[in-house]
Amino acid sequence: MSLFSCEGLSLSEPPRFPLSIVLDSMPDAVMILDGDIRVALANSSARELFAAEGRRLAGTHLQELLPDICFLGGGPLRRCASVGDEGMRACELPEGRYCRACEISLSADGDSPRVLELRMQRVALDPSGAHICVLRDVTERRMAERRLRSKQRELERILDAMPAGVWMLDRAGNCCFENLAARRIWAFASAQADVAGRRAWRVEKDGQRRPVTTLADLCGDGAAAPDRGAMEMLDIFGPGGNYKSLLISEKRLSPGDDGHDGDDDSNHLVVIQDMTDHTRLAKAARLQDELSLSVFNSSTIGICVSDTDGCILVANPTLCELVGYSEDELLRLTVRDITWPSDWTNACEARVDALLSGDQTRTAYEQRYRHRDGHPVWVVVDASLLSDPATGPTYVLGQVIPIDARKQAEGELAVRDAALDIAQRTARFGYWLWSPTERTFTCSGEAARLLGVASQTGGSPWALAGNVHCDDRGLLYSALNCLLRDEMMLDLDFRIAAPDGSVARVIHMRGETAQSDGAAPLYVGTITDITERKRVEEELRASQRDLRQLQICQEQRLEDERRRIALELHDDLGELLTGLKMGLSAIRLRHAGNPALLGEINGIKGLVDDSFRVVRRVASNIRPPALNVGLIPAVQWLGQEFESRNGIRCQVNIDLDEQIRLPDEIATPVFRVIQETLTNTARHASASCVAIQLSIDGGQLLVDVRDNGIGFNPEAPGCNKHYGLFSQRERISALGGTLRIVSAPARGTTTMFSVPLEGES
């Protein structure tokens, strides 16, 4: 009788042989349930299964043994389930039908829950409605399945981290598994290649393209091919038309490696690495080598490579043609052998030594080579050192350019090149040439127009004096005489007079000696019209004077307003606070017997005292009272206030007569600049000490503020654009003084400025 075949079985009829023997021989837990779903008979496996629970099986309702079992209305068993409605529907028991298996959980105190597979069947011929219940412990199998899935996921993560593509092919050549790198190489999911309708092209050795839709096509004969083992390079064109070079290795798994026996079911492992970049770099390197060789052989300049002893190792055809030697002959010579003997001097050896010692990596010089026929060849040699980081200088690369034609033309073009060079370097408006020996003075057309003379004036520039303003002629004569005596360059601004005597334009004339070394002197220079520039400069100076005067007025008005506000704060608000304080004192005397009220009065009196201090501080910040007495007391007060407020030691050294009192238009800006400097020190310098020095020297008020802070770089971009520094410079500039800031990182900062004193009182 089958385990689940209960045809002809009835609990009301005595069995032909003991049923307990049959049930005890079964490995699974089997229980016979009566019509009330209580245990009528259980085999040894069932007793052992529930023995750990300490439960008595006989007469026990099934739901007490298995709480996960579900019943309908307390009648005959209709369904059982483990979890969820889906499991309940799967386990319905129609009359005379088998129950499909479901899993339930059985928990024991102190032990992990076990997973049981439950199968039940109603005994068809038994009128009492008996059932057979079979329980199979599948805990170990489920745990093994979970471990297998975990190992499989771990293996997939490892394979996904590999840079090479990995495929697993079945015997039909279909992809069973692929990692992320494989999908990137294939450009789409390999298993869905045919469904996607995308095709790649494999490039055969004969250059023909064969379509690829599966990995079997990509690998050649696919899994039907014998085990290759060796690696092979394949070139393909991907689905998007992009070229790829692949390194493919195919390995047939041994029988049983994948859990199957026999060669028919064996799988193939394919590892493909994308070598496109490597192949591209290799091709680029070969192309670069070929290109370098082509450039070397076809270059129009001579190129050679020599060792550190000067022996020529490689020479191109151009160099061989330049010196008249064949390549074989040239390779048996040294660089010194082909150099003109008189040109191989100590200076030449010094250049070579500097190159080989590493002091220089490249040097260029002119010298002569000796042709095989014996005549000199002028060349420019550009020598570069080729070094190996491990062994040091190894080779010298020399590029040789013939300059015979240039040397021949240099003498003829020397004068013209010098004149053109100077004219272009100075001002490209006009130039002039003056040769006192030849008594010629020539100027360009633009220069002649600016000077109001003809292009060629004859013997000397003295003829220009007729067009020069009468007040500037003496300056022109003096400058020309100094130029003749080589005392100084000609650099002069003068005015050109109009026929009516007015100023037509302002000219800048510049000149210097262009020819010397014993030859006849030649002077060359430029003529520039600077009329507009002079006008703009004068307007700018006038505007700056007006702005400084306006700034002085604004500063004076601002200080007057500060003085007024400080006085009103001190007098008016101070008077009100004093009256308030007196009123509080009177109230305290009248209510001396009321401690609660006295406490509130004392609190209000404290607020009044705080208000007094705030008013004094605000008034002092707006306009220090000491500034009304003079600059010296104001600076001393400022130092004390700075030290008490910021905790930075401040030394004030005043080398002035205490009787000297500077006017407010000088004292106030000087005080504000010192105050702004101390503010910058407190904010940015991180200093522990500040020193202020005031003195008078030569009618100048000298102020020096130093700190020992972190310093900064005054030349850094944007440093001079800060509003604080800008306002300091403007204040001092408005007084006709100068301000200078000396600082460096970790060296502190010194702010020095001087102000002229027109008179002291």
C-alpha cells in the first residue's frame, strides 16, 4: 500500500495485520486522526517528533499539536495552511482527493523553529471521517537551500566585481550566467540577444564578418568544440557598431562540476576580457614608432643621437648630406670630429659638461661644422639630454639647422633690423634716423607729419627747433647734446607750435645709439603724439584733486556730526538717566520698609547703571572725548581701549612735544587710520602685541603701527582692493601723505604712513 493510498482502509474494521507495525516502519511522522481531528494512532517518528514538547499524543487535537493548522467552523477538516491565504487555498481537501503539501512551523522552547512538510488525506471508506496526517521534517533541507542561495549570491558578487567577463554556457551554447563585466562587453543581456534582435559581427582571419547573436557564435564552435584551454584574440563589432578586441578563453567543465554526470550535460566556462584599450594603445605605440621613424628620416633638419662620450649612434639622411658623410662613415666619428677645430673651445666643452652634469637639460648654440670637403658649414645646434631615472644621463639628442644663408644676410640687414627693432619696441607711430657723421636726419612719413617737417630735413635735427614751442626749445637742445655725448638716452616731451603760436600737439621723442663698436655713430628713435594722453592726465589730476578735497570736506562733516551725536548722547541721554537714577533713589527712601519693592528698585537701578556705561561706550566709539583734547591723548586712549577690549598688549610710544596740537583736519584722519589698523589687527592678525610709534621728522608726521601676528602677502591678488586698506590710503592721500604696508606670512605686519605738517600750533 502506498504511503498516501488509503483505499479500503477503515478504522471501524480490524486490520488484516497490525497497523502500528506498518506505521512504525515509516521514516516520516504519521498520525491517524479520528472524525474529531484527534490523534487516534501515531507511529514512533510522530512520538519522537513531539516528545521534546512533552505533549501526549493520544486523544490530542491536531490544532493543539500544530497551532498553524486552520479549520472551518469546527467541522471536518477542510483546509490547512502555513502562512497566508495562498497557502490555505492550496491545501483544501475535497472529498476523496489528495492534499498538496504545505509547510508549517513547529517551535520548541529554547530551540530554533523547525519546518515541517504536512500532507493530509481523508480515509474514503471510513464513515467516521478519519484522516491520515504525514509530517516530514524539512528543516535541514531548507537550511541547506538557504546556504546554497547565499553562496550563490556571494559567488555572483565576486564575479560581478571581476573586470573580465564570465559566461556559463550549457551544452546548447545558451548563456546560463553572466556577470556585470560580461554585460558591459556584450552591450546587452546575452541571454536575451535573440529576443532583443541586436547583432554583433565577428571578424574572421580572412577579414570577413560573421553575424554573432549568441555566445556560441562568439566562441566559434561553442560548447560543441573540444576544450581549448588556450587564449585567443578575437575582433568583433558590437551591436552599436563599436569595434572591440577581445581576449577569449574557453574551458569545458569536468563531468560533475556542475552537479550533473556525463559529458552530454557538461557546461562551458567562457572568460572574455575587453582588450580594446590595450590593443588601441599598442597600435598607437606602433604608429608612434613608425611616425617617429618617418619624421626622423624625412626631417629637413639634421638629427643625431650620441652617447655621453660624443660617439654618434644614429644620424638621419639630412645630417649626412649636410656634412657630406655617408651614414656608415658618420657612425664611426664623434661630434668633435665634425666640429670646426677653432669652434671647439673651452666654452663649447663647458656647455657639454653642463648638459651631462644635469645643470641644464637643453642648450642651443651656433657653431661651424667641417664638411668632408673641408669647408665650414654654419649651423645652430639644439642639444637635449635624454636621461634614465635609474642610470642618469644616457644619450644626447642633437638637432642641427644649417644657417649659412642667414649668416650671409645678417651683415647686410644688421642696421635695418636694429632700426626696425627699436622702432617696433618703443612706439609704432613713427621713427627717425640720425647720422651725425653723414649729416643726415631722416624720419618716417608719420613722424614728419607730427613734427611738421619734410621726410628728409638735411644735416641735423636742429632744424626741428623752428616748429618747437619757444619754451621747449632749450630742453630739446640739451637732450640732443646729451645724446651726442652718450650721457643718456633721449627721452623728451615737447610741444609743437601752430602758426598762430598756440600749442598744436604734444610730442614724445625717444632715441638712443643704434651703432657703436668703433663704427660711425647712428641714432634711432621714435616720435609719438601724446596730446590726448596729456589732456587726459591733466583732467585726471584735476579730478583727483577735487575728489581729495571733497573727501576732506566729507570727513570733516562726518566728524562734526559724530561730535554732535556723541555730545547729545552724553548730555541729553545722560541727563535723563541721571534724573531716572535720582527718582529711583527717592522711591527707595520712601519705601525702605518694603523689601520686595526695594529689590525691584535695585534691579532697575542696575539697568540704569548699565545704560550709563552703554551710553559712554557708544559716545566714545562715535567720537572719543580724548580726540577733542588732541591727537596724543586720543592715541593713548585708543591703545588702552584696544588692550582692555581685545586682550592684546598695546605699547604707545609718542616722540612728540605734548604742547603740539595738530588741527582737526589732520588729527582726525590720522586717528581714524590708526583705529582702522588696530581693528584689522584684532580681526585678522592673531597677534599678542601691538606697538604704535608717533614722531615728527622734517616737517612730516611719521606714524608706525607694528604687530607680531601671522602677517600676509601684500602682493597677493586682491589684497589692495579691500575697503579697509583702500580707505586708509585715500585718507592719507587726501592729506598729501604716503602709506606703506610691509608684511609677510609669519612675519607680522607693519603699517607706516607720513603726513606733511604745514604748521604746528
